[in-house]
Amino acid sequence: MKVKAAAKKMLALGQVSGVFGVRGWVKVFSHTSPPSNILSYSPWHLGGDDGWEAFEVLEGQSHGKGLIVRLAGLQDRDQAANLVGRVIAVDRAQLPEPEAGEYYWTDLQGLRVQTTEGVELGRVDHLFETGANDVLVVQGDRERLVPYIWGEVIRSVDLEAGLMVVDWDPDF
């Protein structure tokens, strides 16, 4: 069943990376941490901008550096091969609500970023991990990399207002 991408807020959690065996199993590359967490979500939506097709996850397990998964409706290797390269996503509503003061990266993307003095820096384009702390990539008059350090740099997040306030030098 295809669902238009605009109908739901889809979050990419991985990708179908290959086929496994002859009975319709697929190899999966997971973006979740740990990778096996992707198996706790069902249904998966496979596809992209042109729409999503829902598949129930029947079973899955670690295999080498990745995962192998059996999805409902896939009976053979040819059916599984048609899914290789597709993004694996879930509806945002499938995720548990974060604790107070915690946010999913996807909820931060698109927020306006403003300094404590009211200077607009731009919008959060995306985030990435560095090991020490996460980093916001803010696109505005230029690209800025702002460390996501709660309390020290990140002063407030208001998802309803679409605003993040940071203690950051606009010249940096």
C-alpha cells in the first residue's frame, strides 16, 4: 500500500542494502544505535519522495556487520531484490515520546536559531556526531557549526514556536 510522503512525517532509520538467500530475506543497514533497534519498529515504510510502501517486520537478526530481515509479502529473492536501495522509514508517531528536555534530531531540523541577543543565525539544516558532542549545522547568511551542549551553548528549544536560542557569537 503506497502512502504519499506528505501524508506522514517519515523518519529514515536505515536502508535495504541487499538480498539474503532465496526466500525473500533482505540485508539491512541500520542508522539506529545499536543497529538492532531498527527491529523494534513495525511496520517499516520503504520508498522515498514518490511514496512509501508499508511492510510488517516478521523477524530479523544480526548477521555479520549488518542485519537480515524477513518482511511480510516477500516470498523470493526477486521480490526482495526490488527493494534494494530503498530507504527504511517509520512514521514519527511510532517513536516513543522523548523525556523532558530531550529531542529527536528530526524535531530540531528546520528550527530558527537565534542568539541570546536576538541575532538570527539561520535554521538548523542537520546535525552530526563528533564523539565529544553533537553539532548543529545552521544555514543562514553562511553555514555555522554550533555545538549541541545543553545549558552552555543551547539555552532553550521551543518546538511549538520553531525556535532555538543559543549563546553563540554570530561572527564565529
